Amino acid sequence: MVVLAGQHVYLGIDVGSVTTKIVGMLPDGEIAGAVCLETLGQPARQIMRGLTAVGEALSRRGTPVVAGVGTTGSGRNLAAALVGGDVVKNEITAHAVAALHQVPGVRTVLEIGGQDSKVIVLRDGVVVDFAMNTVCAAGTGSFLDRQAARLGLDIREFGRLALRSTRPVRIAGRCTVFAESDMVHKQQVGHSVEDIVAGLCRALVRNYLNNLAKGKDLEPPFVFQGGVAANAGMVRAFEEALGHEVIVPEHHALMGAYGAAILAQEWREGRGVSGRRSGRDEAALTRFRGFDLRERDFRTSAFDCDGCPNECEIIEVFLDGALVARWGGRCRRWERDTAVPPA
């Protein structure tokens, strides 16, 4: 075990609608501490809980110096304002960076999370195309959770059962409503749970490739990320549909946060500080506020800008009574950047 006393650690925070993930990464890319919590509609509280948990995990290995913080996900601006983020990036960038770090030659990233899914096409390490599905829940982790519950299964059994199927049934996967009614019909006519589960995996992969990835130039190596990548049935269904091996990274469920941590390291090194160990004065380069924010007074508010017909909703974040971030406008009239380090 590496002792972390005085060593640089980079934090990556991925705040989504379903889960909040935080990782502490060493300069060599090792994840020294990580946590994944359900967001539960309370992202600020879960960010603080997760940060405390990661801080405690890291402290058991010494006292590291947080050298940079990256945030991503739908709650990235909130996370940056609350924690003190140095780099704020969208999910496409974070997932692509993480995939490249794990599989340097990756050309296609398949990502399915709790509420959305993505496909990212890379060439020579650069994102050249992508698509996101944030509207339809068909094929996402939450949809699979519901279907497992309907069948009386633990979601962890889903993949194992799918692999035992000998005759997967054909299920409509284009819409959650049709998929559910089709599954009920297949049960009523006597198909086995294994064949229904395998058929559902095939249907979801078919829906993903025919809709989200339609018209995309998908080439191997393929990397499958997100929580759904733990489902062996989905992995096999992708491999059958694509005709190639699909690689599932070790930290597949944490790739957004992992990518954010890598981006924080690149930000730090871009400022000319790349050493593995540092003094506390060097740590002042980061905006990081510390691991324990539970006693801080945090609140948000919003107002509609009347400066033009767009009437944008502007979000404000206050910490201990001071305005620390503001975003939401189409222009920069009200914006206060949460990712600009102090001079």
C-alpha cells in the first residue's frame, strides 16, 4: 500500500441525477479512494457525504495534499461551487479522457448510466463524434432495475441469468412501455426467465445501436462504461451485435469521476507543477475547500434575468453567506466562473 503523506491526490467528482461518484487519484492513475452514492434528489448533501467518506479513506493511508479538483456530470457546476473545483468539464470529455487512459487506442466508447446513455467516437485520441440520450429511459440502469424488480430478481443476477439462456426471445426495446408489455406477454406464454432476460439485453442493445448510435462510424476497440457495464448479459449482447470484443474497464462505474480527476491533474501540470510531493504552499494553487464541509452554510437560489427576451434562469450559490458561483445564462452577464483558480 502506498503511503500518501505529502503526496499529490487529484479529486474527480461526477454528479448525476441517479448517482454521485467521487474518486481520489494518485499521479500514476491509481484510485486511492472512491465512493458512489445515490443522489436521491439532494446532490449538495450527497457531495458533502461522499467527500467526507473519500477524505477518511485517504487519511487512513497518510495525509495527502489535494492538488486539483475536477467536476463533471449534470451537477458539475454545483459540485465545483461547493467543493472548490479547478476544472469543470462535460460528461463526454470526462468519459473520453478516462477511456483513453484505460485503453489508449480506444475508438468507440459505449456508456450507459442510470438515467442516460452516450456513444463517443474517437480517432487518434480525439473525440470526433458523439450522441447522448437524456430523454428516453429505455436501456438505462434505472429501466433495468425496474425490470429486475418486476421479475423478482436482484439486479446482480441479471447478467448471470442472461448468460444461461439458450433461446433468447425477441422483445421490443424501442420504448419502455412496449418492452414491459412484451415481457409480460412472453412470461404468460411460458418462456423462461433466462430467455426473457437475455432477450431484453438484446433488445436494449438493438435500441442503442439503431437510435443513439445510428449513422455513427463505430470501430473497435470498443470500451463499455457506466454502471450497466457490470451486466454480463449486456456485454455479450453488444459483442454479438458488433462482432467484436467489448472491453469493460476495472472502474467502469466510476469513469466520469476518474476522467475528471485526470483532467484536474492535466490542469495542475499545465500550471507547471507536476511533482508527486509538495508543500502546503503549493496546495494553495487549488480552489479546494477541504474534505469536511458539513458545518458550512450552503444554499442556492435562482432568479429570472430580465435583460433580454430569453429570460434565462440564473442559479446562484452561496457559501457562508458569500456568493461563490452563478450560472445559467446564454450570455455571460451574470456568470461567475466556478473553475478559475485564484491568482
